[in-house]
Amino acid sequence: MSEIEAPALTVGEVARLTGVTIRTLHHYDAVGLVSPSARTAAGYRLYADPDLGRLHAVLAYRELGFGLDEIAGLLDGDDEPLAHLRRQHDLVRARIEQLTRLLTALETTMEAEMSGMRLTPQERFEVFGDRDPTEHADEARERWGDTEPYRESARRSADYGKDDWLRIKAEAQAVLDGFAAAQAAGVPATDPRAMDVAREHRAHISRWFYDCTPQIHRGLAQMYLDDERFTAHYEERAPGLARYVHDAILADLDR
């Protein structure tokens, strides 16, 4: 190897620049992964720009989980530097997507723990499918966290297991089916048959979560129209169902 002038760097300078230990750089040199292009007259290793470029690629592949033998095979192939950068870019993007999914799962689990929902991930999937039952937990805490109904609901639901949630889900579905069937049959929202479903809706909430007073039930009915997310829940089942549920609840409260 011939001697070269600056800006080639010594092993100590490369170590300080990259954060890689001198011992690791010596090992990379010994196994032929990243070897300095030249030495000084005194025998010190010197790294030129191509050596630093190769070291950068090695460190990137190491960060992505590749072993040294795999990295050597990749770098000693016919690929141009840009091809390595593109490969690393694709791998980093895939890692970001993977970590994003992991972060979402962790946040969902944290919300479930904070909300008191004591279900395993498998049980949550069995009960709720791919719907996140804690999706609006932060918003609910912010809006109603200082109210007694919210605190009562949190206390009671903290003790529910998988079978309880399955029963809650089945009862809620039965109420929704009742509203939809009455509407489809042309039953007016002010008819006793529709009002009876509204009363069961209120009883369901009181049975499982908190004392749903007439005032609270009236507020819920209005929320089904004012909050587009609740409106969409009913409208997805049948057009006009949100208004129908609202009217049936008010009719029941007024009879």
C-alpha cells in the first residue's frame, strides 16, 4: 500500500467521528470488512473517503440487523453505492412501518390498562375484532373524567372479563337490531314498540356502566346527532337511523 496525504484519517480520528470503538475498527480490518487504504510512514492506519463510505454502509447494515458475513457478501458484490443506499432506504422504511405498528399496539395496550379493561390481546380481538375499544379513551377522560357516571363506569368495567364483554356486546347489538327492525318495518319513533327499544337501550347502559338518568339519556340522544362518529355508527346500519334512535329516546322519556 502507498502512503497517502490528508484528508485521510487515522483510526483514532475515525473512531471519534463515527462513535465506533478502535477495537471494532481493528476487527473490521482483520476480517477484511473495512480496511484502511494506506498507512503512514510510521505504520498508522489511514482511512480515505472510499473507506469511510464503506464503513458507513457497514454501520447502516449493522443497524438493520445484518451479520458481518452477510454485509461482506453485499458489499463485495457488483452493486454500486447508490444501490446500497436504495436497499438501506427500503429496509429502513420497512423498519419504520414495523415499529409504527408496534408503537400503535403498545399504545392500545397502555390505554386498555389505564381504562381498566382487563382483557388479554387475544380476548380483546375475540370480543371487539379489529375495532379498538379504547380508541376514544383519552377524549372521554377529558370530557367526562371528573363526573360520577364516568368514575362509576370505570370502576364497574374494571372487573369485567371476556364473558362479560361478550354479553355486553350481544345486548348492545340486540338493541341496535331492535331499532333497525322497527325503522325498517315503518314503525314511527313515537310508537310504543320503538319507545320500548329506547327504554332497553337506557337499561342496558344502567345495567353495565352507570345510572343512566333521563337527563343523561336525553343528552346521549342529542350526541348521536351532534357527533358525526356516533351518527355514522347508526347511519352505517341504515340511513336515518341516528335520527330515529334520537326521536325514540325522547318519545320514551316524555311518555
